[in-house]
Amino acid sequence: MPTTSQVTAPRQAAPIKQPSPEVELQQAINNSGNDRAALVRNLEAFLKEYPDSRQRPQIYRALVEASLQLQDNARAAGYAERIVALSPDDISMTILTIQLLEQNGDEAALRRATNYATHVLEFVERSSSGEKSPRVSQEDWASEKKRDRMSVLTLRGRLELKLKDTVAAQKDLAASYAVLPSAAAAEQLGEIAELKKDSNSAIQQYARAFALADATNGSAGRREIRQKLGNVWRLAHGSDDGLGDYLLRTYDDVSQAAIVAKPRKNADAREPADFTLRKAPEGTAFPLKDTRGKVLVVNFWATWCGPCHALEPLFARVAANFQANPDVFFLAANCDEDESLVTPYLEADKPRTPVVFADGLDRFFTVNSFPTVMVIDRAGKIAYRSDGFEPDTFEPKLEAAVRRALAPPGASTPAGNPAP
């Protein structure tokens, strides 16, 4: 029998060391890879566990960016507002927040957007030349401040008009036009005058908007303004007689030469199926209307992009696995500004998936880097997005994303062979 002194106490297990929040955050980012939807899920899970993390501002910004890339504007607006609450003088984020809230469109969102616009206007008006860079002349600084005041006043006026506060809207829009004439302010002033049955003022404002339209970024097209102007003119005068002369006089009064803007391809498209692309290199029409209700997989690339060369055969292999499935389309969308570069590239590389010119599809999905690969589900929403790629994991991740998009709602898609 051992003595008491010979009995050894049982050894206690060493406590398991938990990773620090910083390590967990990095793991959440790494586990997302290039999948923006996974990044959103992982970062939101991290915030749920660590709601007071010191990294909140950076996490919120990452969530805003990823949500925008996924076209989830409601989620992006929510995180943008959190950033503004933490950093009220972040004007660029405040303006983005206003734009997102305006897209939301409900009254509460519009009122918050109007308050943010007031904050931005106050920031612009209290800025002084003493804060400018020494490389910027006093004249350039003053011009920039004037443009900023004009833009914010127009923005707030537009929000007020949507809230049906026509008195406040008219005041802001008139102030904007007085600071720097713009088509946007003039057109909305015309709308207010038309609502008040003031035909003469409506005609004057619409004519100004028509004269300024092509010289003002973001303004409505001349065709729409012309329709509004013609309608009010006919109601007041019974026909279009005299309208041409009136427009010429207004154009001279405005004294700004019109800059003919190059029309953007597919500018009116509201979903991927609305686009009509062109086959590369011949340029024949390639409408996407047949993809409505189906899955669309797009590889955005450019001839000068080295990684795009490496990705193409991997993308082609995934496409080959789904070749027999009529419910999925694979496209390689070229985004070169100089389309003359495309023909020699295609002759040399001979890609195996259909090649089209992006024709604004890249703008629609805010593609800013190459290669970018997306899976667009049957509802026209982004189900998977990879900016850049990891050669070792690209194919299985893309195949899995396509299977998920093809699966009926609620159906599981176990790992294995891709859907036929």
C-alpha cells in the first residue's frame, strides 16, 4: 500500500486558450476567400459575438463595400449610417448614405437623408480657404466650393420634393440655381411650377434645363425634358408654334455651350436580362433576355490583365461541366476601352466560352478590378462574386456557387458532381 505522501494528486488539464478577437476577425476574413456574400456573413457573425469591437469602423466599411458589390443597398445603407454616427465629418460616407437612403424611398429614410444633406451643407458652408491645399489656387478652391454648394442644395431640394415639401424644395433648388445654374435644379423647379399651374415659370425652367442638360452630369436626358417642355407649351399655347424660337433665346440667355455627351450603352437597363451585348469580336447583337429566370455566370476580363489569362481555362472547365444544362449561361465579358485589342487577343488565346463586350454590364455591377467572376441567380441577384481569384480553390468554389443557384428554393446541394 502506498503511503499518503506517495499518492500523487491528479493532474488538471491546462485551460484551452481562446483566440483573441483580432485573430478571430482575421480568420473570418480569410475564410471568406473572394466570396463577398461569405464575407458579409462572417463579419456579421463576428459583430454579433463582439459588438463593441475596436475594429467596428473598419468592419462597417468592409460591410458597406461588400453589400454594394452584392447590390444589397438596404444592408449597405444600414452600415453606412453606423459609420456616419461614429464619424459625422466623414462627408464622402455621408453622401453615400444619402444616396442609399434615397434609393430606399420610404418617408423615414428620406427624412434621415434630408438631415444628412443639411449636415453636409453646413460642412461645406463653414469650410474656409485656410484649409485648402497650397497646391490649389484660391480661384479653384472657390469654384469647387460653389459646385459643392450647388450639388448639395440640389440634392436636398430633390429629397424635399420627394417628401412633398414643395416650399422647402423650391427654396433650395432656386438657391442652387443661383449659385451655379444646372439642368437638375432647373428641371425640378419646372416640375414644381407645373404642379402650381404656373405655366410660364414651368416653360422657362424646362427650357433652361433643356439648354443645360448635356453639360450637366447626372441630369435627365434632353429627350425627357423636351417632352415635359412640349407638353406645358402646348397646354399654354395650343400648339408647338414658337417653341423653337423660345428655346434658342433661352439657350443664348443661359450662355453655356452644350457638350454632346456620348450615350452609354444599355443605360436604361434595370436588370441583367434587359441588356443587349455584342458578340466579340464581330459585334453582332447578343441580347440577354433569354437568361431571364435562368442562372448567368459572367467572367469580366480585359486583354491587359495577366490573371485573366490564367483564369480563363479554369472558368472554361467549370462551364464545360454545366454544358448540358439549359438553365445556366456562361459568358466572358470583355471590358477593354480599346476594343481593337480584342480581336488579336481572341485569335491568340482562343477562349472556349462565349465572349461578349461588356457594354455597361460591368458598370451595372460596379466592376472595378479584373478578373471578377459572378453568379447571377434566377431572380437577377448576385449569388456569388469573386474579385480576383485563388487558382487552387477557384473551380470548386465556382461550381458550388452555380449548384446553389440552380437548386430549387430550400433544396440542399451536397458536395459532389455538379448539377447536370
